[in-house]
Amino acid sequence: SQQGEEDPQALSIQEGENATMNCSYKTSINNLQWYRQNSGRGLVHLILIRSNEREKHSGRLRVTLDTSKKSSSLLITASRAADTASYFCATDALGGGSNYKLTFGKGTLLTVNP
Amino acid sequence: DAGITQSPRHKVTETGTPVTLRCHQTENHRYMYWYRQDPGHGLRLIHYSYGVKDTDKGEVSDGYSVSRSKTEDFLLTLESATSSQTSVYFCAIRAALAGTTDTQYFGPGTRLTVL
């Protein structure tokens, strides 16, 4: 079963607007990561937030983590047409051993209209 | 791109035939993973490897086997392909790049169609 579930499944915005995607998960985690996938390509790592962190920034990306609610959000500010992609959260479950297995959600398809 | 290549990139095969997909990395990473991606399911882990000849099952391992005889190569085999195995297959490695840890880096994918 999927550990992470993104919400919404699809999001369409205009260039310059902010985009917010949410991820909920079920079990305790070591860290949560966000990945991006352009159509027809492999996934690209965006940002990692550890279970003891609440917020992290990287360029136009802001990630928050609420372990009490088992949820995370990814905010992309001042979106660009080039941000059009699918975005996935992935969790590294606590107690999952040392093999660094990630469990991915089903993704949010973001479309940024010029 | 962490030096990951996958071959073939596209393959069409018939039900019942064996298929082997190859993942090759050039940077001596210990951990390698095979995922499949299907609409409505996201990415699901098939098998993973934590060293030469050390492999284990993931979430959707039925119908798949893997081998890792060299650090750089991780092979995924469908012994007898079925239409339900039509999917896009991604290989990934775990690496600590640019100051991050516990992240995975993905290959370009193999699109497999089983008729």
C-alpha cells in the first residue's frame, strides 16, 4: 500500500502564482522527500526534510512537515511554465531497516499556464 | 544524473516471453532499486539490492527476479511476461550528492509493452 498520498491529484495555475501540494502518510518516518518528474523522464530529487525539522527552503521551494498530523506540504512560489511536471512525495519509514527504501505517493500533476 | 543508464529504453514483447532489463551505473553506488510506474499507482518498489549478490523483495515482486553480479549492473528479469507487466520501469541508486543523504537518483526509464 502507498505510504504517501498527495493532494490534489491535479493542479492548474497561472504563471506567477504559488502552487501548494500536500502529502499525507501513515507511519512514522525518518525523513520525507519531494521529487519532480517531467513527462517521459525519470524522477529528480528536489528536497529532503527530516523528521525533526519543521520547515525547509530551497530556492523557490518551501517544504513543511507536521509529524503530529503525518503530513507535509510543498510550496512553489512564483511558478513558471517550466515547473509543469508531476510532483511526488516519498517517505523513508522509521524502523524500515538500513536499506533506505522509499515509498512513493501517486503524485500531483501541476500545470502552469503561461 | 548520477551516471545511471537503462537498456533497452523501449521494448515490445509478447506474453510468455522472458525479458531482461538492465540498469548500469558508473559511480560504484552500493544501493540500487527497481520500480515500476503505472497510472493511478505512482511508483512501486519491485526489488532492491544492497550489494553484490545481496537483493531483497519490494512491494510488487511477484513475477520478477533480479541479479547483481557486479556493482555497476542490476538486472531485472520477467521470466514469463504478462500483459499486467506492461509499465514504465525505473532504476534508481541511493547516493549522497551535493550534501544530501538518503536520496535516490533515477535512470531515464524503460517503457515495456507486453502484447
